[in-house]
Amino acid sequence: MAERRSLSKAVQQQSGVAYMKEVIRGTLQIDLSAVLLRRDFLREQGLRFTEGCRYGYAQEFLFLCLLHAQNIVQSPTLLKRNSVFELKRGKMKPIGKDIFQAVEALQRVEFLLQTSFKQESELEVLFTQELLPRAVMNGVDIMLHEGNGYNAVRGILRVLGYDKLLRVGRRTEKNLKRQFVHGT
């Protein structure tokens, strides 16, 4: 009994919104393959992966699950990967502007925050000043790394409207602010 009590004290039980804030701030990492969900929960909430989205779908799905979850319990057991059964990725072909599907996925979550979770203003600010700009800059970095020209990337950002997402606020991380100044 004493061992169970000590385990139950060590296990965190927070709201999904609290977990989301920690994920955005980078203080917590959640591996989607280690998340256990009830089938009834997915059906009741109408949660599923977005078809046709190759980049960012896992993060979108995880955030939607966290927003809709009532009870979230952290496992008292630390899971370890068994690399024997992992699939190895070969060299990938260039992604191009498809990388910005990750931004679109986050915008779908942001829309849900703005419409159904209006009381979570701090989370919405973290989304607009931290997560979305970071996703855009990640896409920019990938496109530049693939050999796309600086002006071509700026043009894509302008056409897609993502240049407007690169707003600096008081919640924006310092390294991200520096990328805005030096990168775009």
C-alpha cells in the first residue's frame, strides 16, 4: 500500500490545457505512440487524423485529444522504446511548401481554441505568439535547407499569408525573436 501511495503522488494529474501549455513551452514532450486512448473517447469527441495532411497531423491530433479530455493520467511507468521493431526512414525526397501543412494543422487547433475554448486566453496567446511562429520558422528552415532561395521562401510566406503569423509578442521566446530579425 505504501508503494502505491508513493506512486500515486508522483503521477501527475492535470487538465489537458495544462499539459498543452507545458508542451508549447517545451517543458514536456509527449510521444504520440505512448498515448493510450479509449475508443469511446475518440468516437464521442469525433476525433480522427486529418486526411491528406502529411506534416503536423500528429501534433494536431494530440492537441485535440488534450483539449477534449476530461481526465488525463500520467503513467507511473516510464516507457522505453524498443528499437528492434522501429521502422527506419530512408533518405526523404524534398518536401517543399508541403511542410506548411503543419502550420495549417495548428491553425485548425487555434480555430477550435477561438471558438470553443474562449476562456483559455493564455493558451491562445501561447499559440499565436509561440507555437504558430515557431512552426512557420521551422518550415522556412526546411525550405532553405532544401536549397530554395530566400526570396522564393518569402514569396511563399506572403502568398500563403504566413508572414502575418510572424508577430512578436511578450510571450515570444527570445531565440524565436532573433530568427524573425535575422531570418525573414
